[in-house]
Amino acid sequence: MSLPDDQSPAPRPLRLLRSRTAATVLALTFCVGLVGSMAFLVLREIDALSTSNSDNLQWSLAQADVEYMQFRLALELAEKDQVSLRDLRRRFDIFYSRLATLESGAVYRGMRDARDLVEPRQNIQDFMAFAVPLIDGPDADLQAALPELQTAADAIMVEVRNLTLAGLAAFADDSDQQRQQVMGTLIRLAAVLAIVLAGLMLLALALWRLNRLASLREAEVQRTAGRMRTIVETSLDAIILSDAEGRIREFNTAAQSIFGYSRAEARQRDMLELLIVPESHDQILSLARHRFDPDAVASILPTLDRTLDVKAMARGGRTFPAELSFDRAAGADGPVYVAFIRDISRRKAAEEGLTEARDRALASERVKAEFLAVMSHEMRTPLNGLLGTMQLLRDHKMTEAQSDLLDHMQSSGQLLLGLVNDVLDLAKFEAGKLSVEQKPMSVKRLLDGVVETISPLAAANGTALSWHWEGVEQDAIAGDARRLRQVLLNLLGNAVKFTRGGSVEIEVETLGFRDPKLEFRVIDTGIGIAEADLERIFLDFETLDSSYARQVGGTGLGLGIARRMTGLMGGTIGAESEVGEGSLFWVRIPMLPVADMPAYNGPDRRARTLQPRMARQAPMTILLVEDNEINRFVARQMLIAEGHEVIEAHDGMSGVEMASTRAFDLILMDISMPVLDGQAAARLIRAGKGPCARTPILAVTAHALPEEVARFREAGMEYCISKPLDRGELLATLAAARQGATEVARVPEMSPSTVDALLDTAHLERFWIDLPEAAREALLQRFTDETARDIAWFADKPTDDPALQAQAHRIAGSCAAFGLKALRKHLGQIETALKQSGTVDPALITALPNLWARSHTALDLWCDEARQTV
């Protein structure tokens, strides 16, 4: 395939040589012109010195003397009557005309001004003036004056001789000067000719180098053209050249293969009409106008997509998706357009396949989520009946044997609930929905609870179970007690299951100083694990293939979930074991010590110990919407035992109808129900104008996924508890609903690092020590009251209110006095923004209440600790 001429600029050495050659040619042209003009001058001077002129001049000067001598001889002969007066007059006229020629001839102009000729010429002219009247007069007068004329002629003989000699001398001088001028001109002409010769030599050298570079350039262009031709012909994309009218000029091999036309068939045909379906013409022309329009805005050109997805058309009318890009280049007879067309049928098919696969994967994820939701509901519903009934049984008097049986039943139920939670936790982890918390907790209380939970199983296997500290105790730490408890319960449960008649012990130890970690070691004397299996046991659904392992059973999920939970907490987990010698499982988590604070005491559904009863609340009228009879029974009995009145509805529609006819203090709404589910029922209640439109709705759900809970809140359910129902959690949530809070009130929790970020503790310590207790407490109370009021003042003020700056400055000063450094800095940013621009970012104003609440909490916590240490 032929390509357009290379429009790239010549290499720098070639451009430099060309410019020097051009300068040399101009200089030589000037020199040739100068030589020509000088040659013309030389010719003129040589002509002036030509022999004929020189001979004529010298001869004329010599003849003047001869003519004078002949005139004088004729004058002497005339006195002797040997020559007639007529001959005398003729000789005089000859002499006179010779002198007149010397006086007026152009060839003698240069001599006449010679200084040596002035006096002779004057004397001769005086003689002529004397002699002419006599020569032209009568013969008698001439005859009489012959003696006098003879005397006068003798007197000027010397002058004539001097005139001749002076003329010849002047002529010789003038000839010498002319010869010198000609010589100088010839020398200059020779120099110029030498320069011209040198220039010609340089020009010849430059032309030789230029020719050599041109040859090299031609060879390089040929090699480049060959490579480009090879690239174009071997390209998998169709490459098409067209002129400004869109007629095809070149058609590479790939284009012939893709479109089915030969090069001869495609040439001179309209590219768009031949290769592109009509629907894509406007798209291509629009891009061409934007790219090649000289009036196009330069700033938008880089943002234009240089490729287009179009529909191409092959021979026979077959259409296929194609990717097209093109550009313009200069050609010999106008611009040419180079188009690259790629068949993207396979890519489009792959994209459609990927899209379909993605849709299937998303559908699979939705099915999986729905499956987990359904399984959560279906498994938690009977568990709710079992565990709830067991809690109700404890309200009745039982024998010790019955109590033991109930303990075993409740322990088994909790273990079953643990399996359900493991599966849901695994699904939430894979979906990225699992997170950890950093809250104060007691290691001692946590381990006591774990050991107490596993004790029944250990006792059944005849296994001794205990825990102890190694080294210095560190009871109060910050961490996720629930996740850590789940990991330890899993490890301890496995150890007890595989140890019969032996011992299981938990060791706790603090490791390191700069970056301390808390290590939990679960050591058993059980059957042990082969070294080859130590990594495999942490995989999902992996169980050891031994008869004893099959005997104890298990899903193989526990250790996989423990590994994930440990990783979420920033820790590591591992195992060491020998077959027949027992095993050691260890867990290391970052240790964040905290000051003595309320330790973890949240509800533990796996523990057999009961939470203390909350104070009995004032009776409420509660609507219970639940389709499962057992679940209704459990919830009803728990509520009635607390003195509440319970009205039941068997599905969502019945609940909506009851809520529209009677006022209730609270509605307990199940989620998955026939006829109308809980979310739809809550929306109908909120949308109506019935007596329960603003009644708190508590969602009772077996669905454990966070996004589900978020949807419940969007439907109008302010509170949510999970099945199986826990009496303590249910009663606490009822209390929160009565108080109008969104969660059960609790002691504020804050890590020391957060307190340090909010407060200037060093300043607070000086403040605490320097002031007496009464004044200190009064100042603190006044400061918190005034600051709370002042922070609330910002809420309804425009961001350009002039009073904002003064208010921010005043509050910042008070915050500095009481060590609230984060709040003071924030107020300083508000003040600075108002000084510089007269307005402030609304986000800074919006953040004030939350920052004040956190700072206030940190201040209260610090003050409480300071009061205890005094």
C-alpha cells in the first residue's frame, strides 16, 4: 500500500546544510555580479589604453613640432622668394589646425590641464594671434611682415618644442596612471575570482554533502516506507485512505478481509456509502466537523473522544459493530483522511456475556441474600419459641432436676443459635457488611462468661476447664467484646469437643511494650492435629477426616469465621499441635488499655445466666402483630408478666386495621407475614391518619443483615430487635420507646485517645488543682450551661451574619479556659473565615453541635475520673 509523502520536518543537520548552501549560492551570485562589473570596467580602461588612441596622441604631439618646423622653413624660403606666399599660408594653416586640434580635441583634454603646458600654450596662442591677421591679410602686407614674422616664429620655437615635450610627458604620466588603475582592477578582479573559485569549491562540497545526505535520507525514507507498508499490510485493523470528497484512495489487506472488497473494487468509491451504514454517517461527520473546523474552540478538542462505535457494512449487506478512528494529513493534491476501522463483534459479544454473567451473579447474590433472610427467619422462628419458652419456664418453680434439664435445653438452643449466627456472619463478611467496635470491656468478665458458657459441655466430657493470667494483669481494654467472645467460644468449644477426660485451659498474657498485644492461648490435652492439617483447619467447611472427628461432627465453619473475625480486629490466629499430645490455639489482638470504666455487660444470648430484671415499667397497651402462634405466645407471656396489656393480630393487614380503630402505646410488628408484610403494614399505619400514626413501632425480625434493618427504619419502624426474643433486650427497648429515645440509654463511652484529641488535659489538671472544689464545680456548671445555649444559638443564623464572628470569638475564649481544644480550634476556623470573606462554610456551623456534645462528654468523663482520684 502506498503512503502519502512524509510530511515530517527534515533532520536538523540536513536543514542546517540546506540553509548554508543557500547562503553560499547567494554569496556566489553576488561575487559573479561583482566580477562582471569589474570586467566591464577593465575592458573600458583597456580600451582607453588601446594602441590606436595612444599612437594618435603621440603622433599628433610629434607632428605639431614637425608642422612648426615646416612652417618656419617655408617662412625662410618665402623671404628668399623660393616659396610662394600661398605655400607659406598652407603650412601655417596646417600648423594652426594641429594646434587647434590639441586645444579642442577630447583626447587631449587630460593633458591640457597639465601645469607645464600652460605657459607654452599661452605663448603659442599669442603668436597665433599675431600671425593670423598677417597670414589672412593681403600679399603685400604679408610680404612686408615676413622678417617680423620670422623673428616671432623663431621666438616660439622653444615654446613649441616645450609644448611637445610636456604633452608627451603628460601623456606618459596619464598612461602610467591608467595602467596602474587597470592593474589594480585586475588584482581586485583576481581576488574576487579567487573568492568565487573558493565559493564554488565550497558549494561543490556542500552539494556533495547535500547529495550524500539526500541519498541517506532517501534510503531511510525507503526503509521507513517499507516498514510502514509492512505494518499497514499486516495490521489486523482496516486502514483506509480517502480524499477530501471521501473517495477511497488506498485499501489495506485487513480492509479487504473485513469488508470483502478488493483494492481495485474499493478505490474511487465513497467510503461512507460503501462501508458504513447510513445511521452512523451523521455521527462520523459531526466528529469530523468538531475536530477539523478551524473555528472550533481549542479547549474542547482534547476532550473529544477520538474513537467512535459505529455500525459497519461488509459486502453483501452484512453489518457488524466496529470501532472507528480517523485523522487528517496533508497530501500532494489536498488533504487526505486516514481511517482505522476495527471489527469489535467478539468484544461486544464478550461484553454482553460479561454483562449477562454480572446480572446472573447479582441475581445469585440477591437469591443468596433472600435465602439467608428466609433461612434466618425460618430457623430463628422455632428457636424463638424454644428459647423464649425456656425463659418463661424460669418464672415458674421447678425442681433441681427440672432446672438442670432446662439448663441443658437452653445451652443446646444457644449452640443451635450460634450455628445460625455463624452462617449469617460468614455471609455478612463475604458481603463486606461485618465491622468491629472499639468499646471498653473487662477481660476477666469476658473469660468468666466464656468458661461458664462452655462448662456444661466440658462437664459432660469429664474435662476440667479453667483460665488464668500469665504475667501482669490488664483487665480493662478497648475492643469488640462480642467478636472476641465469638472467637474464644469457638476455640474453647472445639477444644472441649475433642478432649475427653482431660483438661482445657485458657492462658492470657500481654506481649510487647511499644506495640502491646493481648494473647489468648487455648490449650487442651485432646487428640491433637497432624502438622499437615494445621493450615487446612482454618478453611471453610473443613473437618478432620478421623473417626473421632466424624463422631463429634460439625460444619467446619467455626475456625474459618474465627480467622475472619480475628483479622477484622487487626489480630492473628494460629495453632500448634501434635497428634495424641493435644493442641494449642492462640489469638493475638492489639491491646488498647483504658482507664477504669464500666466494663462490658451487654446481653449474652449464649450464657445460661439470666440478666437482672429491669424495674417494672408503667403498664402499656401493646399491639402484637405476629403470624406464628408460638412466637405470639412467647412475646405475650413476656409482656403480660411485666403488667402490659397485649392485643394480638395474626397478619399485617389485621394489624393495620386494628391500628386504625384504636390507640396503642406501642406496636410490636413481625416482618415476614402473609397477606401483608411488616414493612408494608408500617407504611400504611404511618401514611394514614389513624390514632396510631405516630405510635412507636418495634420491628421483631429474624433478618440479621444491616441493610434489612435500614429498610425497616425507612418504613417507619423506629426500633428493631432480633429473634429469638431476649427478655432483657425486649424490656430495655420498650423503656427506650416510652422515653422517646432511639436506643437504650447508656453510660457514654470514649477512648483515652479520643479524650486527648478533644481536651487539653494538662491545662485541665492545672485548672483542677488551682481552684477550690466549690468554685470549680460552680464554674464548670456555668460554663456547660452557657456553652450549650451559645452553641444552639448558631443553628438558625445565616452564614454571613455579622454577629457570628463575635459569638465564635467569645465561645472560643471560654473553651480555651476550660481546655476544650478541638472545639476552640473549630470556632477559630469559623472566626477566621468570617474575617477573610464575611461568610463561613455551612458545614462548619453544622458540625458544631456534634463536636460540642463529644467535647462535653469527654469533659464529664475527665472530671469524673479526677473526682475519684482526689
